Amino acid sequence: MSVIMIAYNQEDYIARAIESVLAQKVPFDYELLIGDDASTDGTAQTIRQYEEKYPDRIKACFRHENIGASANAVDLLLQSRGEYLAFCEGDDFWIDTEKLARQVSFLEKNPVYIGCAHSCLVVNEREEVLPKQRVSWLKPGKRVFTFRDFSGGRFLPGQTSTVVKRNLFLHANDDMIGMMMCDHSISDRISNLIYLLQGNFYCFPECYGAYRCVEQPSSITARKYRDNPDACLAELSMTERMETYASNRLGRKIRFVRKRSEILTVAFAYWLLKRNDECKRVLKTVFSQMTCSEIVLIPFAILKKLKDQFLCVQH
């Protein structure tokens, strides 16, 4: 069993995350692989202290320069040796000491599933439960999550720290690694695409972990998406690569219609708000690559955005 933990400037939270992994009661061995992405605070120092204390359990990698979340995660995945993979990001934590045991036991008894996930508690920096518990990219009440549910990455089977899955990276090829690296800051969509092409996820209704919703204006993700209309072009390019990858493996044409409509909606919103040449250029480029069905779905994409704004936690 391999547990993957990526970290960047999370000195206030990293100890909680590590302790929650070490507290697991399991009938099997597991390794904790931690990748610090050149943090500028005390995150690396805390990780070193735990690595020195638990040298047989923890293996840490300290980046000399920031390589991005995707590259950080992929490097750890390629080092993993466990039959199963679990994840706990540096600001999240698990709240059930039998989480790993339950999920691995389920996968052992149900080989038809490629992975499983569970519900999560959404908390703030102080671990206070937030009034909004719905996460916009999750489907509440879903028990079996399939490729159709994925919808090009609009939805995922579970928040990252809730997932346990079979380790496909033990035999990863160049094509698979290349796909994982096509977005240097976010790899969740790509990883779930690769896995859902292999099988379905089971979703437990029980809550075994906490998703810490921390506002980080200086994060790579924030810099990419906030006030950056070109992010729409990057999203479209990645979606096209995902469609090609899926089509090649399924032997039929795949087009993520609703995801494309969502990208067009965001590009249109940028243009409405700013009305500058840059936003006009992005909107024109995105619009030129859409079909009629994707344009028609814009009202539904807007309604989803509004619904998420009022009902879902924002991060």
C-alpha cells in the first residue's frame, strides 16, 4: 500500500495530515511518500522531522524548485510500490483510523472496481465544519461512478484524499505519463480519466476524512484561473487531448460536450465582464471549436454555475 502526499507551503497543516496517515490501523504494510514542492515556509522542516522519526514508513522528496502539483504527484506515483494507492494532500486529513483497512478490504473483495472513494467533511483553516458541505465537482448520493458520470472532468468520483485505487502506475507507459503531465498544475481530471477507462469507482456514503478548504491566493491553481481568460484555452486544449486519449482506447469517437459548453460559458463570462480585446480573442477561439449542441447547452452550464455558487463550497 502506498499513500501519496503532495505539499506546498502548508506548515500549519502538514503535521495533522501526516499524523492522520500514521494513525491508520491496518493488517498490511504501507509506505507514505511525501513530496514537498520547494515550500518557502516551514513545511519541509516538519516533514524532515517525521521522516527522521519514522524512517521505515516515510520517504520524503524535497524539490529544489517548484515543479507544480502534477509533476510532484507523478514523481511520487512512479516511486510507489504498493498494490493500492491512497492520497492525502498536505492540508487535508483523515478522521477514521480504519479508513485504509475498509477501502482496501472492499477492493480485495470486489475486483470489478478500479477504485473507491467516500464522503468527506468540509472544514476551514481551524478545522471548523463549514455550513456548505456540497463540493461542486462531486455527485452527492452516487454509489457507482462511471466514465459517463465523469463528463470530461466536470465531476470526479471523490475528493482526492478520499480515494483508494489500484496502482496502475506500477506498469505505466510513456503515453500514460505524458497524459498525466499535460497540465502541470492540476492532474485530477487526467488521472480519473485514465482510471475510469479501466473500470468504475464505488462511492461509500460514510465519511472517513476531512477536506480543508483553505484560501491560498498565491497558489499555482489560483494564479492560473483567476483573472486569466487564457485558462479557457488551456482547459479546451486539455479537454481535446483527453478526448483523443479516450477515443483511442475505447475505439470510438469521444467528445465531452458538457465540459466544452462549460468552457465556452466561462469564456463568454470573461468577455461580458471585461469587454477587452484579450477576452474577445479567447471567446472567438473557443467559440470556433464548438458544435451547435455545445452552444445550446450554455444556459444549462450557467444554471449549474449559479447553483454551485449558492449551494457548494467555493475553492
